[in-house]
Amino acid sequence: MTKSYTSLSEIKNEIAIGKVTVEKLVKSYLGNIASNAHLNAFNEVFENEALSRSVEIDARIKSGTAGKLAGMVIGIKDNICYKGHKISASSKILKDFTSVYSSTIVERLLAEDAIIIGRCNCDEFAMGAANETSFFGPVKNYADQTRVSGGSSGGSAVAVQADMCHAAIGTDTGGSVRQPASFCGLIGLKPTYGRISRHGIIAYASSFDQVGPITRSVEDAALLLEVMAGPDEYDSTVASVAVPAFSSEIKKTGPKKIAYLQEAISSPGVDSEVKNTLITYIDKLRAEGHTVKPIAFDYLDYLVPTYYVLAMAEASSNLSRYDGVHYGYRSPAATDLVSTYKRSRSEGFGKEVKRRIMLGTFVLSAGYYDAYFAKAQKVRRLIREKTDEILQEYDFILIPTAPEPAFPIGRQEKDPVVTYLSDIFTVQASLTGAPAISLPAGNNSKGLPLGLQLLTKHFEEQELLNFSKYFLEL
């Protein structure tokens, strides 16, 4: 059993002095996966492939031809295409589907000699904040197995948390990288919308979805962003902006102006220990000479409704392709075209996915489009304008990642809206497309991890990473 590593640079140093090999690392992670199978973090493990690739990469390291991710063993969320491998988005409707091509990010990771050890469990079609909607069952939090992992990238977060891989890749639509990272005591980065290609990512809500890394160190998050980011001819929504050498440019940061939402402290819906953690960090930042001021966000009450109206509308459109005709699950009880559609979708999709498709179809329907979808688009613009206005005056917005720590598995809310409100602090960055990062901020009195979140201007990931590195050392 090898030790647990915080950063890839630690691994590279130990490889250089002969203390460890990539093959030994992979064997160690496979051992951890086997002993933590009860956490349900992986839907499939690529054991033989990871082992044979580790031997190749060890040879490349010896010959001096290895890529910048050599020695990094990662898990990928089960909605990221990897040619010749199954991909299901943790749904029955895609249970036995094999991808015929690789996503752009997988190609870029492999080109730099990363090893993909398996596909990680997630909420079905990335719809959820607890990793409980998966067809393969819930993911358990390594810190307390009676608690959720967070979602929808819960398997990716727990895989890193329990040292089953060094880092993992998730997708963030309304907080699905940041919130599980927070619940598992890790770093979760959602880059600016358009920074990383979505080609080969199973779509949930196309104007929100963004790939992001879950890591133990800011340096690794920076390195993975550097490798995955940049223009892609297969995705016209990727911005044609230069990709800095994020990992080599992390540097000490000077005094900053930071805004925090006063509602995060005054609202009765925020856990008292989450509030106290935020206050503690505000005090630390002020003591270090930063300007930290409270602000009121006029549209706070509209964040979650706006996000869910738009995301569900896009989900309704994106998930129409899973019809039992083209590919994926087809109901054995289907007798004609209509019953094929109805039965395959009814049997193939889980309860939460069906709820979101129906709500999305409703807000797009004639007579309701203007009342809901068109209005939500207008409010989204107002939210972005207000956020941009704040970020003209301040360098960062500081808020909790989630209003509470990881909650118990099986906590059934009578009203799904109560569950949706757990996204209150993550959807602002999603609606505006701004980059945001969740950073570990210690544990509460029950030993459950807590996270705080920083937002900044579009394409200012370098500043975000610089300040995150400093923030973690406070």
C-alpha cells in the first residue's frame, strides 16, 4: 500500500528517486477500490487496461518522453465518453451502451499520459445533489457512510476522498463538481463556461454544463484545467481565448477586495457551523489586510427558480434522443412505435429524471413558454449583469458552497423544492457562466467536511487559482 499523495509533484518526486512506480500506484489504487467497494463510487473499473498502461508509462518516464500527467491516475464521471468503454450516465436507459468515440477531454488527458482507472457513479443524467438518483444506487461519503457524497459527481468526489484514484473529472451544471467536493473535503473547480470542450459529454443542460476537476491540491486542479482547456473544432461554444500555463503560473497574491453575501450569515436556512466557518475566514482575511465587505444580492430568491426552469427545459430537449429506437434500453413489452417510446422511456428513466423532463416540457409548451422559459431567460440576464457589476468592484465573491454539510442518505423531502434549494449558493456561477471553486474549510463538530466557494470574473481562472492556493494556507 503506497501512501496518500496530495499533489502530482509529490508522486513525480518519488518516481524520480525510485520510491514508487506508476504500476505500484495503480495496484495500490485498485486495492483501495476493492476494499472500499461498499462506498459504490465506481460503476466500472478498468483494471487490466490501467495496469498495462501503467507499464507503458513507466517506460516512457524512464526514456524521458512522458507527458505532463504521467503518474496521475484519475476516475471519470460516467457521463464522459471514452471510446470502447461503456457509458451510462448512471441510467438504466443506457445501461449497456458502449461509446463509439472519446470526448475531447479524454483524448487530451490520455495524450498527456494520465491513466483512467474507471468510470465513477453519479446521479442519473447528472440530475441530483446527493448521488441518490443513480440506477446503480447511492454513493456513500467516506467521512460518514450514513451520509450522502453530494451530487451529481458524487462518485468522482468519493473516489478521490477515499484514495481510490489521485484525481477525478466531473461535470458541473448547477454545482455538481463543487458541492460533492465540499461534502468530501476536496477542491472542486468549475471553470468559465466555454473554457473546456463539452464534446463527448452526455448533455443535461447545454448552456450550463461544464467539465471540472476534483483534486486534493490547487496545483493539480490548475494542471488538469491547463490540459483540458482550449478551443475544439467539435464544440462551437468553446471560447477562442488563450489557455495560460495555469499550473506553472500560480503565484503569491496581494491584498484583494472580497464581497460576501450577507444572507449567507443572516439566513436561518444556513447551518450554524457553516455560518461560523464563513465568519472565521472573513476575520482571517481581514486580519491579513484584505478588504472584505458584505453585499446584498437582490436576486437571491430568484437564483434557484431561474436555474431549474432553464435547466429542466434544456434537459427535456436533450433527453428526447433516448427513445428506445436509436440506441439504449428498449422495453421488451413494446408492441408498436408509440408503445416503444412510452414504455422504454417510462421504464428506462428514473423518477427524478422523469420529473425534470416533464417540468421542462411544461415550461416549453405553448401557452407557458413566455410565462416561464422566456421570463427565466430575462432574469438570468439580470443575474449575470448584477454579478458582473459586483465583480467590477470586488475581486472575488465569497460564499459557502452548500448551506449545510453532507446530509443523511435517504432523507426524503416531502417537497422536492426543498432539495433543490440546496443549490442556492452554487447556481449563481452556473447561471452567469463565471468560474468558481469550492475549497475545503475544515470539518464540523461531527467530523463532516465543510467547503467555502470563491467566484470571480469570466476567464480569470489564474487569479482564482492563485488566491485559492493562498486561501488554503490561511
